[in-house]
Amino acid sequence: MTELERCIDFIVRLADRAAKTKEPSRYGVAHLNADLPRVWSRNYLFADRDLAAVTADELVTETDRILGAANLPLDDYDLAAHATEAFGLPAGVENDANAAALAEWRLGAGRGLSNLLVLTLGTGVGGGIVLDDHLYRGWAEIGHVVVQVNGPPCPGSCHGHGHLEALASGTAADAVARELYGPEANAHVLVERARAGDALAVERLAEIGGFLGAAIGSLANVFDPELVVVGGGFGEAAGELVLGPAQEAARREALAPADSALRVVPAELGAGAGLVGAALVAFEALDGTR
């Protein structure tokens, strides 16, 4: 069984157990809302008989403590210890975008590389960084890189303006779709119209790609990645409609040799990369390597 197959098997077993048990918080996939007020429902704690892993939307550190969160009511919270006590299992904690980066680096588009950037475009924009064969686990809120001075306000509790998340996320695409096609439209409609040949939809998605590329070019000038991988639900759905313009803009902003060699590619593991990464985190917790 390959490592990816092992991860998928773990996830499938958890999902099956969660569907069958009357106590999913003990044996399956448990929402953390019962223990942490106002934690978003997409944060999960995965638990099997032998190990557990937590994915969270905000910052975690090498000690598995959440030091702070832009959108969660957590401050210096030891989530790993909390999960271990609650489940009686080894537990690992990781930022959700870091989990996606871990998966793409180990099992996806970044296999065999030493320096990698992974961005996830969904409701917001997340990102993970691999430097010198190590996943960077410090503060790396790539979605809050400024790409337009005095631009639109950032969503959530962030007080900034013109951040990447406000301009290149699925939420940003929703806003464009409503502007073009009415209040019921969303990012899916925008992408569908573009694929059907709607020139205005293509243009506006290219604009989103331009903002993404500006951020990537700046990040490339700092980290010099061998590859930039873009995933997430919106990133996967939009594909080359966003990634093509993003690569063009990134090369325009990047220093040599990245100005001609930088590649922006889709995530191989799709929108489920974070889930696969969470399984890898669980195995690391079991092995005592985190």
C-alpha cells in the first residue's frame, strides 16, 4: 500500500465509522464546535482507535499550540493536548493550508522538490511553504499579502484592505459573479460562463489570476520556490482560467531566473489535499515525529 493509499484508507475508515456510530465524537469525524465556541464547522478532529489529527484554519506552531487566530476565538491554546485528553490518543495539529502543502509536497505535485509554495483558493486564501525540505510551521498567512493598496476590505475579522483573500478567493469570485449576473450568481456560475465562452467572465477571472500572480511573484522573490501549486475548491474549479494569467503575472513581477522559469500548476490532490495532509499529520503524531 502506498503512502497516499494509506492516507485514503484511513480517511475512508473514519468516514465509514462516523456514518455508523452514534458517537462520532469518539470514533469518527468530530466537529470541534462542542468544545470550542464559534469554531468553524469545517474544522475537524479525525480519530481512529490508534491516532487522531486536527485541522484548523489558523496558525499553529511546532509545539501544536494555536498562538492566535484571525477568525477563531483562540489565543495560545494547546489544541493537541486538549484532543489527546479528550480522545486518549496521540494527536497532531496543523494549519489547514499547511496540511494541504504537506500533502502536495509528499504525495502530490511537489513530490521530490525541496522548495515549494502551495496556495489554496476557497472561501478564503490559505498557503503553505516548504523550505529546504521542511514544512514551515510559523506564521504564514499568505492570504493576507497586500496586492492592491486601499483595495476592498478583507473578509472576516481582518481589518486590512486589498489583501489577496479579498481579491482572489472563491468569495471574491462570488462577488464578481453577483456584479455581472445578479444576486443569485456565484463563483460556479462565473466559471461556467467563462468556459462557455463569455468574454467578460474570462476577463474577470483573468483579473483574479492577475492578483494571484502578483502575490506569487512577490513570494517568489522572497522564497525562490521550485514550483507553485494552487488548489482549493475555487482554484480547482477555475483551473487555467485563473492559473494561466497568474503565471503570466507572477513571471512579470519575479526576478530572474523566476521571471522565465517560475511554474504555477494545479494541485494534483485537488480540493481534498488538506484532508490527505491531516492523515499525514495523524501518522506523524503516531510515529512521534511531531
